[in-house]
Amino acid sequence: MRRTLGAVMALTLTMGGCGGDETPSGDPMQAAVLSGVKTDIAADLTELTAAVEALRAAAPAPDADGWDATRDAAAVENMRTAWRRARVAYERIEGAIAVLFPDLDASTDERYDGFLAELPMMRDDNLFDGEGVTGIHAVERVLWAGGHPARVVTFESRLTGYRAAAFPSNMAEATAFRDGLLTRLVTDCRSMQTQFAPLALDPSAAFRGVIGSLEEQLEKVELAASAEEESRYAQFTLGDMRANLAGGLRTWQRFRPWVVSRGGAELAGRIDQRFMALQIGYAMLQGDAIPAVPEGYDAENPSAEHQGSAYHRLRAGISGEADPMNAAGLVSLMNQAADLLAIPRLPD
């Protein structure tokens, strides 16, 4: 999720001068809600930091040959496990993090193609140094090097400045991966944790940020059709979505009593149902990857055969929930709840 400068400035003005757990409102229920949300986010930031530190600690000791796929197999698997742990923690709080810390969100969570488009000369020839292309997907790209799906390689190989992913092949590259790329990720996650501690959460960041992340559920699925989805190397994008949904549900449950207190009991029940529908839909799918996109799939006019595919069912289900114009969908209902609480919309 990326926010414009206007949104960042608005949030800065809203939170400026606030510290600790103070809130700009005298509403005790709002204060209790935001305190609970802050506790949840702080816990996941702690987990995220611990996971990336474990990832760095699991890196093989640099030697002259870099990494060996056989000799270092256990270390690589340990790093992959820590990577998944970090990914889940990050996705649970992405909605708030993207609003509160847009620069850190970008350095931590931007995709390879997004980085290349912004870099000078659109190149990053050193995969390991923690400069240029950085963050959790840069680490993922190395950890699953040699095992990227063919459609992902096809997509990326057409990018200006593309360099094929690889394990570190010598001591310098292995050292750079551990002390450069991984250390940059640890530093950025620690910075989020440190900066978050004194902040007074704003309702817009806490609630509208979640709505934005729910809207992006559809984007994550749509990008799979062109091999541009987020966790495309580890084939973990559905895992991202499940964690993102879980984080959104947790925040909603914090806000729910406040909505009910404002006469929104029926609305709250409908939101509960839509969250449950998405959870059930995700639970019906096995594994952590988005289902395969059928060959020749046309989203605007899918064939009868394609309509029966797991990918189309997932896409169609999320489309209704993520469409703010669908009055019965989750995003629309969440916006109604935000309006009921007089939570202002985030600037575009």
C-alpha cells in the first residue's frame, strides 16, 4: 500500500504533538479502542523484528564459495522459515504501517519491479548490498533463487535493468547479504518499532488504513495474472492475504463495540458475516500460493471452464468484497462503520 504526500502530511498534522497513549478525542471508548489497536500493532512489530533478526542469524557463515545448495541447505531452510514468520507479522499490520511510515513501508515491502522503476538508470547490479532494491522481497528473491516460477522469470526478464536472482557465490556476496541486505531489513524494522512506540494512533490510520489494505486484496489476486504479485518467489501471496485479513479482522473486533454503541449493531453483524465469508473462502484453498491462473484467462469475459477454476472463484469472491461501490461488500460496510464513527477518510 502506498500513500500520497497529502495523506502523510495530514497524518503528521493529526499526530503532531501527541505522545504516549494520548488521543486527540475526549471519547473514552475511542481511547480504549485505539489503545487496544496500538497494543496489537506493537506486538506484531516486536514479532516482525524478532523474525528478521532470526533470519539474519540463520544466514550461513560467509566462505570463499558463498552458499552451497547442498551444504547450506539447512541454513537456507531456516532462513525461509524465518522469512515466512516475518511476512505474516508484517501483513497483519500493513494497513497501519503503510499510512504511518510510508518510506519504511516502501523500503521494506516494495516489489522488485517497483524498485527498478524508481532507481537511477533502472538498475541494481548488486543483489546483496542493502542498497537500491531492498526489503523483504529482495531477501525472498535471493532465498528462492533457482526456484522462481517460470512465469515470474519471464515477466522479470523483460524489465529494464533485470538481473537474475542467485545465491551468494563468494565470500564478499555472502557477507554483503548478511551485513548489507539483511541488516538493512533489520534496521528498518527496528526503526518502525522505535518510531511507533511514542505515537498516538489516529482513528483514520487505524481503521481507514485497514480498509485500504482490504481493497488491496483484489489487487494482489489480479497481479497474479501477470506474475507481478507480491510474494511471487516463495509462492506465498495467499499466505500474505490470509495474514492481512486476520489483521483487519483483529482491528475490526477492537472497533466493533464502538460501532455498536453508536447504534450500529445490525451493521456490525453484516461486517462480521463478510469477514467470515472471506475467511471461509481462503480456508477452502490449500497451500500459500494464489491458485494457478488458467491459460488464456479473460477476466472480463471468462469462459465457462475458467469460471469453474479456483483462481476465478477467488477473484470473483474478493471482487465483490473489495468494491467500495458494492453496498453489500466488506469494504463498503467498513466505510459505513467509519462514517458512523465520524472517522475522516484518508486523503488520496
